[in-house]
Amino acid sequence: MKIVNIAAELAPIAKVGGLGDVVGGLSSALIKEGQDVEVILPKYLNLNTKLLKDFKVYKRNFKIFEKRRWHSNTRYSARLISVKIYLIEDKKNYFAKPKIYGYKSDVNRFLYFCKAALEFLKSEGELIDILHLHDWHTAAIATFYKKIYSLEKKLKVKKIVLSIHNLKYQGHCKPKDIDNLGFDGRSLLKDDLLKDPFRPRTLNLLKGGFIFADKIIPVSENYAKEILSKENSYGLFKIVNKTKKKIKGIINGIDTIYWSAKTDKFIKYKYFEEQPLKKIIDAKKNNKKVLQKYLNLEEADKPLVCCIGRLVEQKGPDLIKHAILRSIKLNAQFVLLGAIFNKKIGRSFYNLQKALKGNKNIAIRFEHNEKLAHMLFAATDFVLVPSLFEPCGLTQMIGFRYGSIPIVRKTGGLADTVFDLDDKKILANKKNGFTFEKFSTSALDSAFTRAINFWYKNPNKCRSVMKKNMSLNFSWKKSANKYLKTYKNLLK
Ligand code: ADP
């Protein structure tokens, strides 16, 4: 089966969050299942090309029409482990920027990329079984293919799949932005097409994805149910419910080779699940000491809580701040690693960092730091994910793999993967963490306090849960097989 992924991110060469992990992990897992998979990605300025093999120019001077002019582009080919990759470099400087997202021109940048990717596939002339799109950045491809390219008959795609990693980001533009590509934007401004439900003169690119994709895959089963509600569909309630039959949730996996305490090049003391409990705990303790030194924390045997994620509203910034303060009271250590995307949220965290300066039990880092993320997973006892909503969530799963215990709000994929150790209704062998339901500081407090008390008062049980969590199977193999089954059903 020929599967082409078109996406804005691909871990580890271009990653902001989970989207990148998914595109990378799913592609390699599908290749292991014998499928022919490739990924098309913009060539960003800071793309980590050192990690690529056979990186070379594939075609120069590939022309794309935009804003009444032809623009020259270069296409590169490479391999990332076993995944075939094509990178599109534009001479307009849409992608030669330091960040992947966060520019005023984001919508134009990704619309341009959508057209360039389609033109690229058209020029290759291969028959594609599954064209797999990811979030709003590439959702417009479903519209362009069904409305334009499929009519030209030069590009043959059997089915289009759209993964929903986050429904909140939808990609809004004006008809003229589509006109700029040489297509007819105004013709899409209709209720049953891309017209935004709330802004009558605006097009909604993700809405187009729901209409024109053949299958919609939210990244967990629970999230697939949640997005059917008014509250969680972010204005797309009508179209999501209208296309309900096409929606099927599949939980993400994690790349178990990349995330492995046995081989992780970023951690000093390696460990693995088959080892005796003491060995695992000792390795984690040693990694904790390395981390404490690295972050200038007190070198004490205390419970450690880590939170790793984008500092945006979705991730519950107020609850994270509350947990940081709470950990001081409960004699725990806390490390926050999060990049800032929003000035207001950023300011409040900077203020907290300033107020806690000199506190040897708290470390707050505002950056994207792959190495530190690995060091944290290997050292930590607890991983905190207090999200307002969470389509799947990867850090709780990566945390399991490194023998830690999650403390999460029961939402989206977190509710599909974390089961409370104190909940009598849950089977003992399923229990693996601490959960809370209400999005409030008091609900967080109760789960957070139970977790820290568990570490102090019930150390043996706590350690055995940590070891057991390492054996939980959230590998891509399982999820990739679900994707494969879905693809096959679509092609029947
Ligand atoms: P989202 O996709 O909403 O950003 P996920 O939990 O699904 O959240 O995925 C986040 C991924 O990004 C995880 O692999 C996590 O380790 C990583 N990550 C998030 N923030 C950082 C950071 N500041 N530094 C390093 N890795 C990060």
C-alpha cells in the first residue's frame, strides 16, 4: 500500500509537539508492517538535517504559482531511519524561518505548502492509496484534491485520511488567500463548504478537511467522542456531527526505540523493565542525582514531579503553577520544561520563576530541549499533565515507559490511558496513576497530595507501580495496526 503523509512536523527533525511524534512514529511502524510510506514536509530553516540519510536535491526549479507569479522551489529527498522523506524548500522564505509556527503568514505559508505538495505528487504521477493529512496545516489538501486535482485526473489518490491532533486550531483565511494560489476562493464560501460557522466572510480549512476527507481520525477514542459536544468542537459542532460516521478515534503510540531507557543516549544510567526492581529504582535515583546537579537543585531523596509541554491554555497553566507551589508545601521537587507561545501566559510564568529564584527544589525552564526532556523522564517519579483538554497526550505514555507515575486530569486520551490507583471501581492490574476530574486547583490538589503521600508513605508499593508501568504497551505497533485496518477497510 502506498501511503503519503503530508504534515507540518516530523520528529525528531522538526518537532513542536505530539504531531511530530505521531507522524514519525506511525510512519516507521507502518514501514515495519511492510507498507510503502513517505512523508512530505516543508524544509524549515532549523531542520535537523544531520539526522537524515542520503539527503540530496531531488529536483531544482520546481515552479509554484502564487500571488500572480511563478515561484521557484527546490525539492530534496532523504531518509529518516527507514522513512522516505521529501522536503520542499521555497524561495519565498515562507519556511526559512527560525520557528515552525507563530507567524502572521502561517495560513499563507501552509496553503502554499499544500499546493506545492499536491503539485509535487502530480508531477511524480504515482498512484497513491492513502493520502494522510494532519491537522489544519494540511487539511486544505483534501479540499484542493477533491475540488480541483481529482478533476484534472493527473493525480490519482484512492482515499484521504485526516488525523485530528487538535481541533482547536482550525486555520482561517479569506477567499483571496485561496485566489492567490490560482484557485477560486469565493466558490468555497458556502455553508456546506468551507464557510466558517461564525465568520461569514472567512474560510475554515479544517472544516474543509471534515467535508472532503474520507476518514477522520482523532488521536484517541475518548477525544473522538469529546469532539462531538458543543463545548469541545470549537465552533465545528455541526460539521463534526454531520460527518460523525467518518470519525474513528485511534490512540497514538510512542516510538519505543526513541523513547527507551535501555538505549537512551541522553541519559547516564540506563535501565529496562526486565531488570529487578532494585536495579531500576537505583538507576532512576542516579539519574535524579545527575539531573539535580544539572539543574542546580538540592541533591536530596525527595519525590520529583515533572511537567513537560507547550505552555498554552490547553495545558492548564494555572494548575501547573498551583502544583509548583503545592510541591514546596509537600516537600517534593518540581521541574517544569515548557516553551512559551503566549505573552500573557509567559509573563505569569516568568513572574513565578522570579519569585522562586533561589528555591533549590524548583526548576523552571522555558525552552524546547530534547535532551533535558529525556533526562527528566529518566529521573522523575511523577509526570504531571493537568490539561483542560488533551486529544491524546504523549508525556504520560513516555512517562510510563521510563517508569514514572502520571498525575493527570481525566480528559481526552489521558482518560483512555491513566487509571487511578485509589479508585475501587478499577481493576487492580489496570491502575497506574492518579487522576482528577474537575478543572480546578482543589481537584488537582487532591490527586497531587495523594501522589506525594504515596511516595512517602507507601514506598514499596510506589516502586512496584513504577516498574509495572514500564511494561505497559503503548507502542506504535498496536496503534499502527489499527490505522492499517482502517486504511484497508477504506480501500475495500
Ligand atoms: P502536544 O502535542 O499538545 O504538544 P503531547 O503530550 O501530545 O502534547 O506531545 C508533546 C511532545 O512534545 C512530547 O514528546 C514531549 O516530550 C515534547 N515536548 C513538549 N514540550 C517540550 C519541551 N519544552 N522540550 C522538549 N520536549 C517537549
